[in-house]
Amino acid sequence: MISYSNLPEGKNAVIFELDDVLFPERDYDLQFFYLFANFLEYVEQFPPAQDLISFMSKRYEVHGKDNMFEELSGTFGVDPKYRENYQRLYENAKLPLKLLLYKEALEFMQELVTNRKQLFILTKGNPKTQFNKITQVEWNGLEKYLKVYYVDEFEGDFHKALTVLIAQNNLQKSELTIVSKAKDEEQANLFGVSFVCVNN
């Protein structure tokens, strides 16, 4: 993660992706698995929640969350009628524990605020899910300095979302730095803004 001392001169606004940039996405996903497993055990009495949690957690570490419900259905015989519950819970899960920022991200953002820089989140993914994550992060008071934009609200067009962000906040491309994962670097370069890659 970048530190404030490495921020290029003349940058007055920093745009962050959310998942695996500001906090570990797995912290949300694993808590969601816990909630879904306990919901299913409660309504069906089978399979045991702990068995589901163990299965989902192990599979997640290898394959991620894609097609997780299909794997549950095939392995445990989970009725397909629960797919909607699975998806709705992922969007709206009320987590047992707050999501914690990476230490370096927290310190960097605090220094940005101290030095009167503007902070933005520009995140991909289902806006409902991303908003739900944001509301459950422990921001340590930073939330009042954040403006949030969702790429999917701009037809998934990263450049369109950036264009609106810049226009609405009276910024210039030269003032911006994007802090995100390596896969977003090409998009930032094509748009003509500086980019900092994180490898959390």
C-alpha cells in the first residue's frame, strides 16, 4: 500500500477501489458463509452449519466464491429454491463483526485527510452489495470525508464513472491518483490518470 510520502506532487484527490484495497474481501465473504450456513441449518435442520462453513471456507481458499451455491447444491443437496436467499443475503448480510481496514490503508487515508486531500471510492460490483460492505467497515471517522461511486451504475463503464466523478467534483485528471489492484492499471493509463498498485 502506498504511503503519503510516496504520493506524487500535485495530487489533490485519491480514488480507491474497495475490495482487497481498503479491506480484505474475504472478511466479508467468510462472515456471509457463516450466516448462510446457520440460516440453512435453522430452516432445514440439515446439513449442520459447521459442515457447510468448513466446506465453503476450504473451497473459497482455492476457487473463490464463484459457483459456490452450485457446489453446495451438488455436495450437500441444498435445494435450488435457496439460491435467492443466498444471493439476497450476500447483498444485505448484517455481519457479526465490523470489517477492518488494512492498517496501511487507514494510516494513508488519515494522512490524506490531515493534508486536505479529497477521498473517493470507485468500486466495481453489485452496488447494493458494495454499499452494504461500506456501511459495515470501521472507518474510524473517515466516512465523513468519503464520496462513493459505483462503476455498475454507469453500465459497468470505468471511464464513464471516472468522467462523472471528475466533473461533479471540479477536478482535473492531473490531480488524481487511483489506488487499486493491478487489473485496473490499464484502464487508468488509458484514461490518463496516475495509478498506484496494491498487492494485498
